[in-house]
Amino acid sequence: VLRTQYSDLSIIGTAIPTTAVNITCVVLQYNTTSQLIPIAMDATTSLDATTQEVEFIYDNATIYNLTNGTITLYNMTGARIIESEGNIDMNSLPKGIYLVRTAKNVTKIVR
């Protein structure tokens, strides 16, 4: 089931994709659960599923390392905060913007 909170989006009534596509989402917090809500879908630009690799998932102040490679967390001044080959618990860190560096990418997250 593909759910959305927005009734006026162009994706309403669109069939759930059976191949990889670009989906733009927003993250909503419901009680203690984070939910990804799709707001746009681009079926014309499919992703090559064999070359796309998710390296980590950020949810509820924890970075879950899916590759067991090294993940480094930096604050916005560029100071290295944590480096780990496992999951990173950010509960003790102040809220703010952080950079997550993996072997292939640098991603901005907001705590």
C-alpha cells in the first residue's frame, strides 16, 4: 500500500511501481515512529537497481550502518564527532545539522 498525506498530488491514482523509480518523500514523525510519505514519483527516470546501494538509514537519532564499512559523522564546523563501523547512536549529541561520510557519499542529516 502506498500512502500519502496530500490529496492533491499528481501521484494520486498512480499504480505502485514494479520497477525502481525516483520517489521524493518527506519524513513525518507519528508518536515515536518516523514515516516516509511520498510526494512525487518520476517513473521516466528509473534507477539502475544493480548500481544503487543504500549505505545507511537514519531514523530516530540512530544511524544504522548497512554495509559495515566506516561511517564518519561531522558537525557543521567540520569537526569529526564519531567514526564507526557499526551503528551510531546520536541521542547524546545536540540537535543540529550533521554530515555523514561513507566510502561513496557525503549526506546531510538533521537531528
